[in-house]
Amino acid sequence: MNDRMATPWGQLSLARFPEDPRDRLRAWDASDEYLLTHLAEQAVPLSGTVVVLGDRWGALSTALAAHRPVQITDSYLSQEATRANLVRGGVETGAVRLLTTQDPPPGRIDVLLVRVPKSLALLEDQLLRLAPAVHEGTVVVGTGMVKEIHTSTLKLFERILGPTRTSLAEKKARLIFCTPGPAPRTAASPWPYRYELPDGVGAVSGRTVVNHAGVFCADRLDVGTRFFLQHLPDSRGAQRVVDLGCGNGVVGTAVALANPEAEVLFVDESFQAVASAESTYKANGVPGHAEFRVGDGLAGVADGSADLVLNNPPFHSHQTTTDATAWRMFTGAHGALRPGGELWVIGNRHLGYHAKLRRLFGNSELVASDPKFVVLRAVRK
């Protein structure tokens, strides 16, 4: 959806990425508006280094482009949305310095603007990474919808940066004000987190998993992935296998361990996830060849180049429940698979992925099920 957001500096035309005219979700919300209005009303100096952490679709970075901010995000889609929204507004893309959550942060931060993420672990990790660059004069303002800001969120700001308070709510959004102390905090981040897998999960039983902050189910094997690992296809020979939406990479690693001849491509739109997948793969000394790619699903992967795609699609985009991501993943897999190639999907029973697969592939087979999950197989004709 292409929509216009009113800011103190004029209106902006913004869209999510990838842009879909059928998508009615906006690329901004009341928390973005609230923060920008506060900056203008309080005449917050923006001449120093401005860092925007967790900008969802580039609304904050685009609005502040004249001040050449640094954007730090875990999301490839957010980066691409920012680039597209800058172009849409007639601003050169170099006006915003785009960094990932894996990149070294700036050495000094004068204004830190934080769009509160869904993951408290990611917030902790990033605040700890940024804390040494924050000084006593740094203006720190967080923003989010009321339902996204909890007591634990405020305690995290206070523990890492300094005394913290919140604003009154406006349009169900709230601001966080934090006053940094005179000395930077230098505590080490507890991330990435490592744990050993239990028995009974195929080739990865007893193996090591490495999770960077913000990756789904960071401290244990989730029940859906456990079920998928117990029902993976028998991959043999020199196959090209894709772990699509790889998360911590445990599924692709399982395939690589079971079939050393397989070439495995790990893909996710999260920089934290792909870093986790690479760490998990390397921690287990897996033989064979692997590629690790951050991107929008299988966009850019050659048609007909894959033999097997394994997928556990997300059905949330931030706070929104949607099947748009799953549909893009299924469509991308259909294009990337060679004739006779297979897509294996795990999902909650109620999501009805079998209907989507039949519509796209012309077939869908139930491989395994339990009261909560189904494993489905679709073959490219």
C-alpha cells in the first residue's frame, strides 16, 4: 500500500517492500508520527550523528533524511523499503547510511531513536552494542505502540543506558525517554547463545545450535522445527537444497550432515538469522558446500536451479498476522525448483497451506501430522 504520512517537515509517500497494490497495510504507524512530532516540537538538535534503530519500513529514516541519519536494522526488507521510499521522495539513497545489526555501529551517537522491536533479546543486544557510543549529552528517545512497550522494555533501557520514563499515550502510541549517564556502559552482550540439541531429531541429535539475538526460539528447539526434523526427506547425491527462511539454520544443517554431497543454500531476510545459520553450520564442522544469503526469499535465485526447498514460513509481520510472506515463499520456491523438484513445508494445521500449494503446484501431499502441525510436500511439474 502506498500511503502518505504527514510529518512536521511535509508529507511523505511511503510503501512497504516488496510493494503490493493489494496490501492495505501502511508503511508507518502512530508511533512513527509521535516520535517525529516530538523531535520537531522539542527542537531536538539533529546536527550530530543521528542513529535510527529498528526502523520498520524506513519511515523515520526517510523523514529525517536531510540530517543524514544512520539506520540500523535486522531486516533486509526494511533496508529495501528505505531505499525505495527515499527514491519515491526524490532523495538520493546515500542520504541514509544503512547498517545491519551485525555491522560495527558508529563510534559516537548524539541522537539515538529506537523503534522498539518485538524481540526483547534483540533490543538488549543492540543497546549493549550501541552503549559505548552514547554519551551524557545523547538524546535517547524510543517509540512503539502501547502494546509493544512493557515494564521489561523500560528496565532494559534503564539498566543499559540510564534513567528511563515514558510519555502519555497518544493514538495508542507511547514514547520512551532515557537519560544516559556520564560513563558509557561496557557490559558484554550475552548473545549469541549456544545450546545442544536433544536426541531424536535425526542427523542433528546432540549437535550445537547458535542463535544470535532476535532469532525465533533462541534458547531451545521449537516444537515445529523438532517435528520437521523428524520428517525431513531423504536427500541423497549431489542435490541443491534450499533452507528457505532458515532461522538458525538447523534444518539445512541437518540435511548437510545427512548428505555430505548436498549443496545447501541458507536464505533469510534477517541478518541475525543468516549469521546464526552460518555459525550453526560451522560449529558442527559440516562437510560439503554451503551458501548463506540475506534477501527477499528466493528473489535472485536462478529458475530451475534447486532440487529441494525446505520451508517453515512465518505468519507474522511485526504485529500483523498475514499469509503474504508464505505465498511469496511458495511462489519463489515454485520458480527456483527444477521439474520434479520438491517443496517441503511445515506449518500450523489451521493455516491451510495445502490449498495454496495445490493452487500453485497443482498438487499437495500430507507427509506427516500431529494435533498442531502438518508437513506437506508439493512437486514442481
